[in-house]
Amino acid sequence: MITSTTLVYLIALPLAGSAILLLAGRRSDKWGHLLATALSASSFFVGLYQLSLMLGRSNSERPITQKLFEWISVGSFKIDASLMLDQLSICFVLLITGVGTLIHIYSISYMSHDPDRRRFFAFLNLFIAAMLLLVLGDSYLNLYVGWEGVGLASYLLIGFWNQKPAYATASKKAFVMNRIGDMGLSFAIMIAFATMGTVSFSGVKEAVDHTSTAALTGIGLMLLVAATGKSAQFPLQAWLGDAMAGPTPVSALIHAATMVTAGVYLITRSNFIFDAAPTAQLLVVIIGAITLMFGALIGTAKDDIKKALAASTMSQIGYMILGAGLGPVGYAFAIMHLLTHGFFKAGMFLGAGSVMHGMNDEVNMRKYGALRKFMPITFATFGLGYLAILGVPPFAGFYSKDMIIETAFNSGGAKGIILGCVTLLGAGITAFYMTRVMILTFTGKSRWDDEAHPHESPWLMWLPMAILAIGSVTSGYLLSHGDALVNWLSPLFEHHGEHEELLSPMVVSGLALAMVAIGVAIAFVKYSRNEVASVAPTDVSIFTTIARQDLLQDRFNEAVFMQPGQALTAVLVKTDEAVIDGAVRGVGRVALGSGSALRGVQTGFVRSYAALILLGAVALVAAIWVVTQ
Amino acid sequence: MNAANYLYLSALLFTIGAVGVVVRRNAIVVFMCIELMLNAANLSFVTFSRINGDLNGQVIAFFTMVVAACEVVVGLAIIVTIYRSRRSASIDDASLLKR
Amino acid sequence: MNWLTLLMALPLLGSVVVAGLPKGNEKLVKQVALASTLIVMGATIAMAVSFQRDNVELQFVEKYSWIPSFGINYALGVDGLALVLILMSTILAPVVVLAGWNESHGGRWSVKVFYILILVLETMMIGVFAATDVFLFYVIFEAMLIPVYFLIGGYGTGERSAAAVKFLIYSLFGGLLMLASIIALYVMSGAQGGHTFDLAALSQLQMSSMTQNLLFLGFFIAFAIKAPLWPLHTWLPDAADSATPGTSVLLLGVLDKVGTFGMIRYCLTLFPEASKTFTPMILVLALISIIYGAILAIGQRDLKRLIAFTSISHFGFITLGIFAMTSQGYSGAALYMFNHGFSTAALFLVGGWMISRRGSSTISDFGGLQRITPVMAWMFFLAGMSSLALPGMSSFVSEFLVLVGTFTRYPVHAIIATFGIVLAALYILIPVQKALHGPTTPGNENLSDLNLREKIAIAPVIAIIVVLGFYPAPLLNVINPAATHVIAQLGFSDPVPTSGGK
Amino acid sequence: MTFNAPVLNYTLLSPILILLGGALLGVLVEAFVSKAMRAVTQLSLTVGTLVLSLAQVWRIHNEQSMSAAMGSVIIDGPGVLLQASILIISIISVFLIADTDHFTALAAALPGSEEERHSLESGNQVTEVYPLTLFAISGMMLFPIASDLITLFVALEMLSLPLYLMAGLSRRRRLASQEAALKYFLLGAFSSAFFLFGMAYLYGYSASVTYAGIRESIVGGSGNDVLLLIGMAFLTIGLLFKVGAVPFHAWSPDVYQGAPTPITGFMAAATKVAAFGAMLRIYYTVFANAQWSWSPLLSLIAIVTMLFGSLVAISQRDVKRMLAYSSIAHAGFLLAGVIALNKAGLEASIFYLFAYGVATVGAFAVVTLVRDSSGEVTDLNRWKGLGKRSPWVAISFAGFLLAFAGIPLTSGFIGKFSIFSAAYESGAKGLVIAGVLSSAIAAFFYIRVIVLMFFTDPSQDGTSVQLPSILTRATLIISMAVTVVLGVYPAPLLNLISHFSTFIR
């Protein structure tokens, strides 16, 4: 593999920004955000430069590495701090730095009134660096560093306004649930090392052939656990909704476009394992399908615009995971959907942020309405994103999502039919809830309070939105034109024979569009025709009630994990005090007690002392008598 | 007469003395019991001297008597002091120090 | 050059100088104490530089006859593990002195006595790791208790004397069991070619497996109390609760390491067969410590007790790594000892500053510190991240090595231990949320942020944590040869990857 | 029948003879020297005698003789070491005794009587304690080198009788002091009766009163075992009484508490050396071949003694009683050295005796200093905060306690280690376990006292620490120095002991 000396700058630039801003403290308040943005942008340009170099090389020579230093080396456990850039990671690098830079720009304005804006930008830069490390690491352990690094950044940013207890709790919840996923990644690394003796991507890839399926399945399942944690997939999805506590640019960057898609990256990166472990692969698909529906259903009932979008994110990542679980044919489409989703979802989140910016940080869509007139640019960019997520041709989602639906149908047998139907249904529900969001926010009558003075956001905010909107429109076409992305990525994946076609692309597109149309129509009927209550009605169906409570995910976690855990903690704290320390104190008390009791021998009377001596003598004589008999 | 009988007598005297120390209260009587024990030992010495055909035992008996006399000197001094201070020679009265 | 004796003599010399200083000039006392510890640190670093890292033999060896009639020598020497621990101790000492600049004021005795005790303790900390004569080790092992006892009982807070007594009795009890084992070893050495306490010679003794098991237990229980391992841990929370932060740092950071160090240096070396026999049970105890310590930490309301329980969990990891008998486990455990010293130091020092400012150690009395005292809050947060072994922090490297090393031989144990990392997230983030986040609660509005002295004290600790997180090689290179050596001596080799692939 | 004039080697006997001469001179001084000069004269005479005796011991330290007094005494290495130990301990004890404030001005006067008050006010202090001390010391010197039963018995009485009297000489709490004397006397005499009776049976068994004769009979094994066993048992009772082993210990707490503190210190330290010295010689030479019969019983007694002493000490409230129980526990440890019955055990015992004796005198020296207006304060609760008021005194007391507890870097640790390892070497593993266990218990109460002194706030009840006189200070410094030096660098003394530690027989 070609070695490079410049890869490290991708990470070093934003990392330096983060360090400078944090260490310089208030001194950098004035220029910190500019520096951070500039560093993020320069990282993006380094990425573009690497892309241009990569384009100039032949397929097999495209991956490049850079070894920085020997990180850990104990016995046969040798991990270098080493970076690798290949066709897959360059996609992520550009997405992360590109969207990241746009969001930096957006935040300059969005956060301008916050006294801690500098800290915000420091965290953003930290996130960019960690996320780049995640996608550039050449081994699972290096990836793990980035993996937990983004978790840290996410924690810091969700809790950016942690003076509100609920926000602080949300950030803690995100971190802890992510840690459960991280545990899966730890297990995967341990199994890999124990069975293969290596944890680098290239090493593991080579070792797959002579590794037992059981071990591979184990690794695969554990990687899946990791992915569910980071990508908010079932059953570790509960943190994502709460994570909307963070400032909206964070939601856009971390909890929509990049970090939450790390699970997809992990599975795609580990394609050689999943390809060799069908059971694990099947479970990936199942998790994807469940989450896809789970998120979509939650999305239909949410009144909080960010939480609705978060549910949508969860659902869309479900698509990606499902795609990645479909094997070699699906990886590229999963990545494609990931990229297009990065554009349109980030765009919509920024749009939501823009709306909130104009509405005194109100997030309840029932307090919106008719904003189209006041925020035309926001409406336009959000609308383009909306069309993209729906999969309306020729917008981006059309290409990527239809590919996944089509691949699902064509994955063969009953599995194919079930998956196909689920993805189709998901598309319909997506259309429903996204239309609901559009209608509630931008059309109809205004329902906001008198204090609200909706206005369009400044150019620093709408410019990134506009750029992302352009991406939402064009990225799908660009990536799929001439199978550009598929071909680009193909050297990374094993290729099996052509798959049989159950349904032709045309049919799938038709079905998908039909479902979308139905979803849009229902939403239109339900929300555009009728008056929307500015306070959420309570006399709703049981389904809505449950969906509003995120399908009871928190109640479930509370009842099954938290309450027993807290009870166990309380019991153990008492046990430690009463039983273990009690035993120790008991020994002391026994000694003291027997000492006091034995003091009784000392009566103070000479005669009893003499008796004691006599007794001793008699005992000795008796003992002698016994011995000599 | 069998010399062993003297040994039995000596053991008996020793036991009487020892029991006397434990059961009697008057310091003088207790002390006399101790003297009885010493003399029981002396009897044994003399008997063993006879049995073993060795004079040492008899010599020791003399030593013992001298030592016993010294003990009397010291002992009576202490007992008398106590009696003067307490107006009582009962050893059970002297039990300030205990536990 | 007698490096080790020099290192031991320097703090002692410092304590003599401190003792000779005029009364009343507390500042001068502190300055002299700080200077002494800094000189020791410098000397240690100078020594470490000349350490030959590929040489598995003991280095800087010194040996003088001490009590010839018992075959006792004043024998010193270090391998990679001991070197690393001495380094840790001597770096922590000036940090503690600087960080706890004012913590000697509330004591029963003068400031001078405090620093004399600290300096004497430093001598013993160096000696206990450097001793290669079992008798010498035992002497220092026990004698160390006395200065700590007075540091806790004389300068602590709350139920300080009860805590000090509990600490001392617990430790003495363990020490006496060890003494019984040492006596047995001594007597056996006499029967097998001459009385000696030389570690290398004693490890060659022939003994029945029953004897070996019993003697192993004598040593192990002493070390398990020190380390502390469940269920012999109940002295630690009390002691940490009562001691000053600086004392706690030395107690948990350095003294407790003698327990895990002893397991490696003495239990494994002297009783290889018994170590293997007891490994299953010890691994279970280690696992219980990991999980139990973490859960108890989650359940604590008091900041200092919480930190103490996190340490119990961490010591579980160290013990797990030691008895996994793989090079990764061993090196991980050794590195863990070093890292734990610093992460606990950071937690205790910053926690101590928080507590002394607020006048309370109850977590719920704090609130919203991040807005009031951002630097202090950040330092606490970083210390917490180190404690939960976030990648990029030094503790991650060691914790992961322990887990990987354990997994290759005992996969189930490793899996259970890994749950500890989730609990770690809870026990750190709960106090972080309660104390640093949320609205500023009454009583916290006027707390002052760290001053320059405190910043200077904490900076090297954080720097070491972060730098070693990314570049642990300097330490690993020193530890690895010793690790391989010890594992090989025990007749173990790392499990081969089952797939045979590379 | 012809009489052979006894041949005595006066050089070898001179240490004892000097002491006796000094004691007799002391009696004369008491009678003839004016009361103003009396105390000084007595003190210098006593110290001079002791030093002279010590010098004489030094002169004969390389001698070995079975026939110094017609086979009644043995001069050999262990004997010389024990004699030297007794003398050194005695000298530092005499420094404490020199503080006449502890002793009644007129022992014959009734407590609280006009006569007593008068003699106090007139400064008409009798100083009979000095000759008594010298007599006791000469008995102690003789006890471990005796080599026949008669000499042993005489030596026992010589050391005991003066001590009975000395126990009753306290100036304050005289009733308690007299009670202590009475108890000590009655029980002491009672135990001597057992001792004597045991002697008679041993004589009956072997037809000999010399150690050598008895040993030969035991080796020959032809005699009546019942006689031997009862003889050994009763003789041992007398010795165990002197060392304070359970169940023959009961006198010691009461006597330790009641006696004047300097006497308690002297008695606790020196008597123990003498009694254990005799015991070591008897068990190592005379009874060695009957080990099968006494070893299990003595081990049992040792274990019970260690545990009993340690356990009861925990709940004591009086510092002197606590030290008494601690000394009982130490008697148990020392018995382990007797039971070991090997060279290491002998060496360890001698080292332990010296180290423990010196530390004991030091500890009691501290006790003499803590006073209020009515004399010494021995209630531990009133020792609170001593470390605050007089740090040096408290630190030295803590040092002695740590030595008793056997903490490394004190002489007590080396002693404990050597004695346990000797016991272990002889196969007495149970003893070692019990020793370790009771050490742990014992640590508990030593530490409790340290807590009281250092970690508790002083009470305002007039308890104060008397400024030590020069002599007391010397005692404190010497005993502290010995305790620390023997803890840190015991090699010279251990070498010395090792070189000399062989009983000749």
C-alpha cells in the first residue's frame, strides 16, 4: 500500500483547533469560532486534495496509509497508530469535513448570542477530529478510539446547555447507552485478537478464511451491538431522541449526518466478516428492518420538530443498516444512502434550527404554521430536503433509497419479500410523517404566540442550508450516474455472482412512489384539511399515545434495567455496611467482649488466685496421670 | 515401715496445706498453710534421702527451714502492716486491685 | 553509583532538613519539602534514563549484609515494573505537596510534622518497590503504615482516628499473616542450604504443595487487604473519606499498589504452583471487585467514598490482569498500576479542592460548578474520563490490555469484567452531572476557581494521563521484558490465536 | 569422715559477690549516714555496685566453668549474657527508683497517720529500697546460672523476698500497695511451695540435686516417670508463676498496678529475664531429653497465655494493668522460645528478653511522668491528648508500644521474628499461628493507647507531664535508643548472642 505523510493533517488540524480553543480559554472568544471553521475547512481541502490524488491512481493503488508511531505493543498484541485512507473512508472524510464545515459556518451565526460559543466550536472541532480518526483508523482499536471520541464529543455537545438538568441527563444517557455499544466493539476486538491474532482491518480480512464461522459470527454480532449503540438502532435506540437537547447544529452534524452513521461504516468496513458470517448478517438486516419501522412509527406522533427529525434519522439509518446487511450488493447502496442522507437530513435539521432561531427556540410544531411566508429560504431548502427524503425523482433519496428497496426485494426468497415490503412500508410512513412536518411547520394557519416574531435567518445560516439543499437535489444523481459510487467502492467488497431479479428497478420505483403518494395523501388529509390544535390533543388512539412515548422504550429500560439496577445498588450499599464491614466490626467486638469476660477471672481475691494456681497444678497432674496410664 | 508411706503422708500434708490456702481467710492461717506445704516438701526430701541413700535431701531440708524462716520475717512484716492499716487480717478484705 | 539508596536517602535528608527549620516559618517548610520531592523526582528520572530496558535482570542492584545471623541483606534492585512504580511515586510526591499546600493546616500537629511524615513516607515508598530481600520488604511494608496512620489520624477530617485505626489494624493483620509465611520460608531456606531472604534464592525452595498453598495465602491475604480486593476492602472507603486528599493520593495511588506489586513480585515468584492453584478463585474475587466496587461507587453519596470505591473496581482489573498469566494481562496490569496512580490522584486532588471550597463532600451539595469554576470542573471531568478509561487517556491502554490479555485465556471472565466499563460510565457521569452540571445551587455561587498553584500541580498529572494515552511506549517498553520474563518463568506462554492465521 | 574445704572461684562469682557486698553496705549506710546525705550515698553506692558488677561480668565473659562453686553454679555464655542483661536493666531501673517521690517515707507508718505526715514533712525518707533492690538483683543474677536445685531455690527466694517488700513501698495509694505486697507474697510463697515440692520429686526420681545428675537419670530413663513428671510439673509451676504465665499469672496485674511504678518496671523487666534465664537452662539442659512429655503441655500454656494476655489487655482502662497483661502475652511469646529447644530459640529468647526488658523499663519510666496533684495518673482516659501536651514523652511511649506490638524497625519486631522463626524451625507451627494471631489482637490495644495520646483532645483535669529528672531522662533515652537501634541494626548484638549462646552442661 502506498504510504503517505499528509493523512495526519486531516485529523491534526481540527484537533489542534480544539486544543487551542480549550486551552486558550476566554482569550480566544473573539476569534475562536473563525479559527475552528477555518481549520475544519482546511481539513476538507486536505480531503479534496487526497481525493484528487486518489483519482489519479489505479484502482488497486488507491488506498494509502500513514504510520504515525507504535501505539501499543505487548507480546503479539501490536497496534500502530496508523491511518488508512481508501475509497470508503474518503467518502466519509469528505462528508464529515464538508458538512462539518458548513455547519461550522452556520453555527457562527446560530450560536452568536451564546456566551460559550468558543467552547461550542472547540467541541465541534474535537468531534470532527474524532470522527475522522474513526473512519481513518487502520485497525479496530484505532477505530475504537475515534468511536469513543465521537461519543465524548457527542456527550459534551448534547450537554452543551447542561445547566438544564434534563439536558444533562440526556447527555449522560447518550454516553451510557453508547458505552453499552462500545462494549460490543470491545468484545469484537477481543474475539478477533484471540482467534486471529490481529485486529487490523487488513489482518482480519486475510485471516477470515481460516477462522471458524462461530468466531466470525461472534465478532459480527458484537460489531452489530456496537453499531446499534452508536447508530441508535434497536434495542439501543433510546438515547437519540433525548440527544436533541444539544444545539441544533449538533443535531444536524452529529445526530443526523455523521456520527450516527458510524455503525453503517463499521458494518461496511467489516464486510469481510459479515460476508463470512451469514447469521450475523441476517441479524443486521433484521435490526435494520425493525429500527426502520420503529423510527418511522415514532416519527408519526412527535410534535417536537427535532424529535420528529431524530425519529426519521433513526429510521433512515435503519435503511442503511438493512442495506449493509444485504451483503456485497448492498454495501454501496447503504453508503450511497448514507451520503445523500447526510445532505438532506443535515439540511433539514439546519432548517429546523433556522425555524427555531426565528421562533424563540420553540420546537413544538403545533406552535408553528404558515412559516412559509416568513422564512422563504428556509422553506425552500427544507422543502428540497423533504423531497429528497421522500425519494421523489430526481432528488437524492430517490436514487439511494430505491436502490436499497430494490436490493431488499432481490435478496431472495421470503426474506426478500418481507424486507422489501418493510422498506416499502417504511417509505410510505416516511412520506406521511415528513409531510406532516412540512404542513405543520410551513403551511396552514399560524399558531404561534404573540411574542414570536418569525423572521428569516441571516445569510451565514441560510447559505449552508442552500448548499446542502443543492446536495440534496444533485447528490443522488451524481453518485449513481454510471454507477459511480458502486464502481468506486467495488474494489473493497467481494463480489459474488449476479443476483436474480425479483422485481425490476422500474417496478420498485413505481411501488415506492405509490407508497409515498399514499403517505403524503393521508398526511395531507389529516393535517391540511383539518385545523391543527396548538396543544396536543389527549383523546388520541392508543397507538398515538404509545408512539408519543417512543414506543415505550424508556419505560421498558426503566423497568427492566434502571429500577432493578438502582435497587441492587441500594441493597449492596447496605450489605457492604452491614454485612461485610459488619463482620469485620463483629470480629473486633468479639475480641473486646471476650477480653471483658476474661477480666472476670481477676476477682481481686487472693484466694481465687491461689485457687487458679491450684487448679492449674491439678490439671497438670491430671494430664500427667492421663499420659502415664 | 515402707518409706513410700511417708511420701503419701507428705502428699496429703501438701494437699491439706494447698486446700487450706484456698479456703481460709485469715492471712496468718493462710501463711501457716503455706508453711505446712513447705514442710510437706521437706518430709518428701527426707524420705527420698532415705530411699536414695543420699544425704543431699536432708541438707535441703535444712536449707528449706532457713528459707522458710526468712519468709516468715518478710511475710509477717507485710501481714502486720496490712493488719495495722486495715484492722483486719482477712485476706478477702484486701481486694482493691482487681479486674 | 548506588542510585536506589540515593533515592531513598534524599527524602529522608529532606525530612531532617525540614525538622531542623525554625519554628513558625510554614512557608519555608513547604518550600523545602517541595524542593526535596522535586529533587527526588529529578533523580528518579535520571536513574530511569540509564535503565537498560531490554535487560530482564534486576538493575541498579545493591546488596549489603544487614543482619547476617538471619541471612538478611539490605538488597535493592529494580526491574521494569518496580522502576515504573518508583517513577510514579516520586512524580506524585511533589504533586501532592504542591496540591495540598494548605491541607496540613487543619491537623493536630504542626505543618512541619506533616511534611516530615510525607518525606519519610516517600523514602519508604521507594524502598518497598526496590527491596529484593523479603525481610527488608516486609520491614518497609509494615513500617510504612505508621506515617500513613499519623497522616490520616492527625490531619484528616471527620472520623479520622477511627479510620486510621481501622486502616492500621486491617493492614497489621494482613502483615502478620505474611510474617508467618515469611518465617516459614526462612526456616525452610535454613533447611535447604542456609538461611536467606534473597527473593531469587527463596523462589528455588522445594516445598510440598500444601505448604506452598498455605504460605501463598499468607502473602496473598496481606496483599489483598492492601490492594484492596473484595471482601477485604472495607477499610479503604473510611480511610479515603477521612484522609486529606494528598494522603489519599499516596494511600490509594502508591501504597495500595504495594498490594498488586506484591502479588506479582512475591506471590507469583515464590509460589508459582500455588498461584496457579488459586488463580480461579482470585479471578472470581477480582471480578467481584470490579463489578461490586463499581456498583457501590454508583451508590455513594459522598465524593471521597465514591472515588475510593472506583479504586476497588480498578484494583479488580489490575488483579485480573496479573492472574490472567498472559503478557498483555501482565503489562496491562503493570501499566494500570501506573495510570491508576495518576487518574486517582487527579480525582482526589480536584475532588479535594472542590470539597475544601464547598466545605462539604456530599455530592448533592454541589451543583452547576461548570459555570462557576470552569477550570476546576474541567479538571474533574478529565480525571473522571481517565477513570472510566476513555480512549486517548492512558488508563484506556492499560484497561484494554488487561481485558484482551484476560480474554485470550479466560474469555468469560473478560466478558464479565467488560461490563465494568459501562458501570464506570455511570459512576463517573453521575457525580459529574450532579456536581458540575445543572443550575448553580445555593452555596456554590461564590466558589473560586483553581489558582495558579493548583493549576501547576494538576497540569503534569493531566499531561501524563493524556500523553501516555497516545504514546504509552516509553513505559510499555520498560515493562514488557519483565512481563515476558515473569510469564515465562511461570511456565506460561501467550495463547496462540485459534485460527492460526496472521 | 573428712571435710573438704569448699573451693570457690571468686573471680567467676564476683559479680554476685559484689552485689551482695553492696547490699550489705547499703544496710549500713541506711543505719549510719545522715539523712541529708543518705539518698545520694545510697544511689551512688547502688549504681556503683551495679556498674562494678557489670564490669566484672565483662571481665569473665569468655570464661566457662562448671566448678565455680563446687558445681552449684555454671558460668557459661548464656549465663553471662543474662547476667549482663539483668545488670543493664537494673541500672536504668535504679535511675527510676532514684525518684524518691514514688516511695513511702516510712513504710512502717500507718497510711494517713500523723507519723507518716511527719516523716514526709521532715524529709525523713528511708531509702531501704536500694539494698533491697541489690539483694533482689543478686538473686536474679544467681537464678539463671544455678546448676543445682538448692542454689536454684535459694536464688528464687533471694530474688522474691525483697520484691515482696518493695511492692509495698508506694508513697501514694498505700493500701493498694500493701495489698499488692500481700498478694505477691502469699501467692509467691504458695508457688514456691509447689516449686519445692517439685524439687523433692525430682530428687526422688534421680537421687541427685544437680542438673547434671537429673539429666543423666532422664537420659538413662531408668527412674520412675511419675516422679519425674510430677517433679517437672511442680517445678515448672514455680517458674511459670514468676514469668506470669496463665493460669499462674493472676498476681501480676494486681501487683503491677499496686506496686510503685519504678518497682513495677524493674520487676517486670528484670524478674522476667532471670526467671526465663533459669527456665531456659533447665529446659535446654536438664529436661531436654524428656521433651516428649512437657512440650505439648507447655505449648498449650504458651498459646493460652498469649491469647489471654492480648484479649484481656484490650479492655483495660489502667495503663499499668494494661502493661501487665501485655507482659503476660509476652511471657507466652517467650515460652515459644523455650519450647523451640534449639540454638535459634535460645538466641532469640536472650535477645527478646533484653529488648523487651529495656523497652518495659522505658514504658514504665513514661508512666512515672504522667501525674496530677495526687501522684501518678494511670487511668488511660486521662492520658488523652498527651501527644499534644508533651510530644516527646508521648512519642517515646508510642515507640515502646510499637516495640511491644512488634512493628518493624523496633527491637520488638526482631525479637518476635527470631523467636517465632525458632519455634517454627522446631516444628511448633501452632505456636507461630497463635503468636501471630495474638500479635494482631495485641496491636489493637497498643494502637488504642496511641490513639488516646495523639488523636484525642486533652481533657482539662490537671493531668500533666512532669519534667523528667536527668536520671529518668537518661532511662528514657537509653531505652529508646536501645529499642530503635536493636530494631534497625541488631546485627552486632545478634552476633554476640550467637557467639555466646551455648549452654555447657
